[in-house]
Amino acid sequence: MRIATFLSFTVAAAATQAAAKNATQDPFEQWDGPKAGDVRGPCPFLNTFANHGFLPRSGKYITEKDLANGLFNAVHFDANISQFLFDFAVSTNPQPNSTWFSLDHLSRHNVLEHDASLSRVDAFLGHADVFNQQAFDETRSHWGDIVNVESGTTAILARMKTCKATDPNYSLSDLGEAFILGETAAFISILGDAKSITVDKKLVEYLFQNERLPTKLGWKRPGTPFTTDILLENLGKVQVEYEKRLNATSPGKRSGEYAGRMIHGSTKLIY
Ligand code: HEM
Ligand SMILES: *[C@@H]1O[C@H](CO)[C@@H](O)[C@H](O)[C@H]1NC(C)=O
Ligand SMILES: *[C@@H]1O[C@H](CO)[C@@H](O)[C@H](O)[C@H]1NC(C)=O
Ligand SMILES: *[C@@H]1O[C@H](CO)[C@@H](O)[C@H](O)[C@H]1NC(C)=O
Ligand SMILES: *[C@@H]1O[C@H](CO)[C@@H](O)[C@H](O)[C@H]1NC(C)=O
Ligand SMILES: *[C@@H]1O[C@H](CO)[C@@H](O)[C@H](O)[C@H]1NC(C)=O
């Protein structure tokens, strides 16, 4: 073998090794499910971030700084929205005035966790911290190839109808209803396009079913920051569609200021 060829072989091998090492250090490529003693919760996205190490892999003792860094690095959230969501999250820690929460705290029913989830059964029927394929199959059957405000709302209303019919203890608070609308606005905006409010269904299915970021399918961290204003604006657009459909069947029944509820955090049950 000529020396030049040998050298280029060695260099190529070293580069391959370095690339492999880099890939294992890249948190978007590095994924590991929960180990014994780790906790996960009802939010497919926070579970995903813990599985990539953007949040503590244990799922426990998440501080505001952990959340802000994790959400910034994973999906380009600004500090304001992270603080906004952290304040909700700590409210689920049974210990008052705590400075941290664990992902399983989020499962406490009717604090933030609500019935009629897209991928979980109702609290009366099972645990909110585990994915349920049957519930999710119903949801995605309504999405079409593209999830947008219209198909997202169709799926929400279908899950509400099924849950009301099958859960004798079905309930929903003002805040729970606002969260439902916000969750759909959020996953479309983060995995798809926050301006047109559209996302390829395949990316959403991949994340929910694998609790992994869909980089293999071409998804990339958003290039522009995601803010509280964008969340509330897109929540408002889902709300208009949702109210339009409700008003068509039961006029005047709902007249929610959902963004306001989200900020004031009312947990009064409305159903
Ligand atoms: C990128 C950021 C996030 C996105 C896109 C997101 C999206 C979602 C979605 C789509 C669901 C609904 C799952 C279902 O219905 O089956 C959900 C559930 C939930 N999320 Fe998140 N989430 C994010 C971050 C957070 C944060 C920071 C919190 C902290 C308060 C949080 C709290 C929850 C809770 C409590 C639930 C359970 C609601 C239920 O009962 O279904 N999420 N999230
Ligand atoms: C590995 O990552 C470093 C920066 O983190 C970069 O400078 C280097 O070129 C990468 N090496 C390879 C082979 O990708
Ligand atoms: C986020 O910013 C808005 C003003 O743009 C402010 O009213 C609000 O209190 C901030 N929220 C948090 C949690 O910092
Ligand atoms: C929590 O903090 C509030 C004020 O921030 C205080 O009024 C309340 O007593 C505290 N509760 C506990 C259990 O420390
Ligand atoms: C049953 O319904 C009541 C309110 O109607 C609610 O407070 C309670 O958390 C529900 N329990 C379950 C397990 O759904
Ligand atoms: C639905 O009806 C309520 C009450 O009449 C009204 O305030 C609200 O604007 C309506 N929403 C839509 C989208 O038409």
C-alpha cells in the first residue's frame, strides 16, 4: 500500500470515529428511555426531552433553570414562556411553594392533567402517564395528512365525545379546556410551522409513539424563538375553530376567554 493511500485511510477512519463520537454527543441523536426509578408523565414532549437528556433523565427535581435551558436547547423556547409554564408545573408538586417538579406530578388529575387527552385514557379509566395506542389511534384518524387548526379541532372534539360517552366520571375544568386547545396549538407550532399552523402528521405520530424528536424524519429545532405571545395567539386560532363548531351544535353555550383562563389559572369544573 502506498503511504498516501494508507494515510488517507487512517484519516478517513479517524474522521468516521470522530463523526460517530460527535453523533453520540449530539443530544438530538442521543436517546435513551427511562431506567428503573426514573419517572415520566402525561406530557409527550417533556417525556421526550427527558429521553434526550434536555431535561434530567430521571424526570425528577426539575428546576426553572433546568426547564428554561432544556426547552431553549430542544425547541428554542424563550425564557418568558419557560417561566410561564414552570409556574404551572410547580403547582402540581404536592409540596407547596416548591422550586422544582417531577414529570409524574403533572399527572395529578384536574390540577393541569385533564380528561379527553389525545393519547391517554381518562383518569377514571387508567393512568395519564402512559401512552394509550387506542386513544391515539382515534385522534390520528381525524388528523388527515396535515394537522392544522381544522383537523386538530376535529380530533379534540372526537376525543371529548368518546370520553364523555365512555367515562362515567368525565370532567373538564376551565383550565383543562384551555390546556387542550393550547396543547394542539403547541405541538403544531413546535413540530411544524408556527405561522401557517400546519404540521406533517408523520412527525407528530413519531413523537407521540416513540417519545423521541423526529430528526430522522427531517425535523429540526426551530430557527426562531417560540414565545408566550405566539402560543396564546395560536391557541386563540384553535379556540375560534373550536367555538365555531360548538356554537353550530349548541349556540351560546361557550364564550371562553381561553388565553385569559390560561393566565389566571381557574380550575373550576365546567362539565
Ligand atoms: C414543547 C413544549 C411542549 C409541548 C409542545 C407540549 C405538548 C403537549 C401535548 C400535545 C399534550 C397532550 C397529550 C395528550 O393529549 O395526549 C401535552 C400534555 C401535557 N403537557 Fe405538555 N407540552 C409542552 C411542554 C409542557 C410544559 C413545559 C408543561 C408544564 C406545565 C406541560 C404540561 C403538560 C401536562 C400537565 C399535560 C397533560 C395534559 C393531559 O391531561 O393530557 N407541557 N403537552
Ligand atoms: C465534531 O464536532 C466538533 C464541534 O463540536 C467539530 O469541530 C468537528 O468538526 C466535528 N467532527 C466531525 C468529524 O464531525
Ligand atoms: C412574559 O412577558 C409578558 C410581557 O411581554 C409579561 O406580562 C409576563 O408577566 C411575562 N411572564 C413571565 C412568566 O415572565
Ligand atoms: C407559600 O408562599 C406564600 C407566599 O408566597 C405564603 O403565603 C405561604 O404561607 C407559603 N406556604 C407554605 C406552606 O410555605
Ligand atoms: C371524578 O370526578 C370528580 C368531579 O366530577 C373529580 O373531582 C375527580 O377527580 C374525578 N376522578 C376521576 C378519577 O376521574
Ligand atoms: C360562540 O358563541 C359565543 C356566545 O354566543 C360567542 O361569544 C362567540 O364569539 C362565538 N364564537 C364563534 C367563533 O363564533
